[in-house]
Amino acid sequence: MAIATINPATGDLLKTFEPLKDRQIATKLDLAQQAFDSYRKTSFAKRAVWMQSCADILEQDKAEFAKLMTLEMGKPYFAAIAEAEKCAVVCRYYAEHAADFLADTPVKTDASNSFVRYQPLGIILAVMPWNFPFWQVFRFVAPALMAGNVGLLKHASNVPQCALAIEEIIHRAGFPPGVFQTLLIGAAKVADIIADDRVKAATLTGSEPAGASLAAAAGKQLKKTVLELGGSDPFIVTESADLEAAVATATTARMLNNGQSCIAAKRFIVVEAIADKFEKLLLEKFQSLKIGDPMSPDTDLGPLATPDILHELDNQVQACVQSGGKVLTGGHVLSRPGNFYPPTIITDIPPGSPTEQEEFFGPVAMLFRVRDLDAAIKVANATPFGLGASAWTTNERERDRLIEEIEAGAVFINGMVKSDPRLPFGGIKRSGYGRELSIEGIKEFVNVKTVWVK
Ligand code: NDP
């Protein structure tokens, strides 16, 4: 894939970038290692000043960054502003808490003094996707740099200007040169970089094939990885739920980021007793959404990020229909310039339909009717993924069963699945492993050193 900015709302090619040559990559690796040798010795207080400065820049210049995000991957401008603000929040969170999270932890043993110390590992490679082009990077950068690591970013090839802007923010914030660098490279170069002795670990957010490929390359070198991959999150609605609230959140949760979020609700599992009403309300909501220019404040739904994503989504919808699914609204590519797909609802999907198990990365909701809570939990868990789940009930017993029995990295009751710096984020099954954010996230890329003194 060429490294280029192509406006997804128009299809216009706006800028192309030459990938780095091998010797340029080598120079950047040298610089990263030199940077680590001194940066690892800086105090938490010093790092926190730089990280707070990142947050200031993100807040001050959010309009400029939001424009870049919308231009390169098509998310509505209001959502891009919110993304820049959320990046500032994660920077401040780790600036304030990293020293406590990574303080020596005393443990009583037979030694006169024994404790656990957390030390940085070195260069960490981050392979990141285009869907949250700032957030995905800052949720890696904030903990990794506060822990004393240095970062190399291989961003998705369709968001090079976002990748360069992030490097510039970190430079402007005062971090020493080399502490964070963007590598404009294609995916084929990733394995070579992981093979370099100085690169100690890697994290990837993206598709299953990309995750498997990175994990295989890292495994060969016995290096740690954290993977945040796809999801086909269930959104369960029981008879006791507040239906109006559930439908409003269902719409937001499916349309988030033009439907391109790993934690978007994708499979709507509704008990029979309220299914007709839920379906009617959801249909009204979906049909009321305004599709158009993502820069316009009236737009609810912008284009998908690339023509490939658009066609892949449409192929999945057509396959679902072929297998017996019924389209209630949408269901075809819009004939206009840009990568636009309408809000789509599919019902009556027969059990065993091939697409039932897939992730739909766009504004398409699959609606399943079930007899009762037992059936709802069964359908919710009948997926190779296990990222998040949203469940709606006012019944305590139902709530406790959902929390206990749903197979996912997160369960949200009466709310939309979302990431929050204070809470761990990550999946099980084919959604990946490891955690980002919170205290768990910062401990993924440190040496947990046992110290024992007689
Ligand atoms: P990819 O997983 O292909 O891309 C994500 C990142 O991984 C990019 O930086 C990409 O680089 C890189 N990459 C791709 N292949 C490899 C590889 N073999 N080794 C190392 N790095 C690699 O996502 P796509 O953009 O192609 O989207 C395809 C599907 O992935 C979506 O439809 C969706 O299902 C899922 N996805 C999930 C995301 C999530 O948040 N969990 C985010 C994005 C996508 P490059 O751009 O240069 O190819």
C-alpha cells in the first residue's frame, strides 16, 4: 500500500510520501538507542513535565489535528476534536500517576529487604491503525514514555500526516530527540525492525492477520507483544431494559467513527418480548442519520477510510444476504464520490451463516432475536472474538449473570463500551492479548525486577 493521504470523502489523492530507505531506518534505530541510554535515567518528574506539555499542545492545537484526522480517514470533525482532547487526558493521566504505578513495591519475605522494581525495557515498536489515528498512538506513547521506554511508530499507510504530526507534538513538548520517532514504512519492513536486537517489544492494533504476522515475527525473536485486534461486540437487550436509552446508545455505539471501531457494538441481541419495538426504534434512528461531508457539523456519518474497507464491508453484507439475511435499511454502496456506505440493519440471519462470525467494520448492525437470557448469552459468546460487550437490564440477577458469563475483556452494563485511561483495555480469544491503559497498561513494557537483599 502506498504511503499517501487520500481524502476518503472525495477520493482525491492529496499527498504521497517516499517510504524510508534501509539506511534511514538504521539511522533512526541508532538514534532511538542513544536516546534510550540517557532517557531511561530521567526522573518521573521530568518526564511528567514533557508529557503535560504534550497535553497542552493537543488541547491548544486540537482544531489543526482534528482537520488532519478527518482529511486522512474521514471521521466526523466533531469526533476528531474529541479524539485530540482524549489524547490530552491520557497524557495527563500517566503524567500524574506513572511514578506511583511504578514505585518500588516492598514484599515481606525471608530477606532483610525484598521488593519489586519496574524498569524500562528500551525501544518499543508500535504498529498502529488508521481508525483512531491519534488516540491509538497516544494510548501507547503516554505509558511507554512515562515508564522510560522510547517509541518507534509504524503508522497505517493512509495516515502519514497524522503520524508526522504526532512526532512533531512530542518533539515540541520537549522530549529529547529520538525518544519517539515516526517511521514512514510499509508493513513488509516490520519484521526486520522487530529482528533488530535493540528493539525489545512490540504492540499492534489492527486486524487479525496483521497481529498474527507481527506476533510470529516477534515470537521468532522471543520478544513480547501486546495485540489489540478485532471484535464483534454483542449488545444485549433484555426485557427489563430501559428501551429508549438502549436504542439511543445502540445507534451511537454502532455508528462511532463511521462504524469503524474495534469496540463498536456489532451484533444486537434482543429478547423476543421486546424485539419488535427495539427493531422499529432502531430503524427510525438509523434512517434519521445524516450522511455527508465529515467536516460539516450536521454530518452524523462520514465515509469509510479506504475503498478497500468499503468493498470488503459491502461483500460481507451481500454474503450475509445470500445466506438468508434480510436488509431492513441500507445494504449497498452509495453511488457518489468517496467511500460512503449507509446505515444498514440486517435481520433473520440464519444460524451458521458465514458472516455471522465476522467483524463488520462499518455502519452495519446485525440484529438477532433470542428467546431469553440463556440464549442471549449463548449467541453473545458464539464468536471467535472477545473484546467488549454492552448489556442492558435493570434486573440484578440478570446483571450478575451477564458480568460473570460474557466472554470478553470488558462488560458494560447499561452503557456503551468505551476506553478510559483509568480502566484496563484489551481482549481475549481472537481479539488479542495484553492490556492497555490503567496500571495494567504501563506494566506491559517494563522489566518487573525482583530484588532480594539478605
Ligand atoms: P491492518 O491490520 O492491515 O492495519 C493495521 C496496521 O498494521 C497498519 O499500520 C498496517 O500497515 C499494519 N500491518 C498490516 N499488515 C501487517 C503485517 N503483515 N505485519 C505488520 N504490520 C502490518 O488493517 P486494515 O487497515 O487493512 O483494515 C482491515 C481490517 O482490520 C478492518 O476491516 C478491521 O476489521 C480490522 N481493523 C481493526 C482495528 C481495530 O481497532 N482493532 C483497526 C483497523 C483495522 P499498512 O497500513 O502499511 O498496511
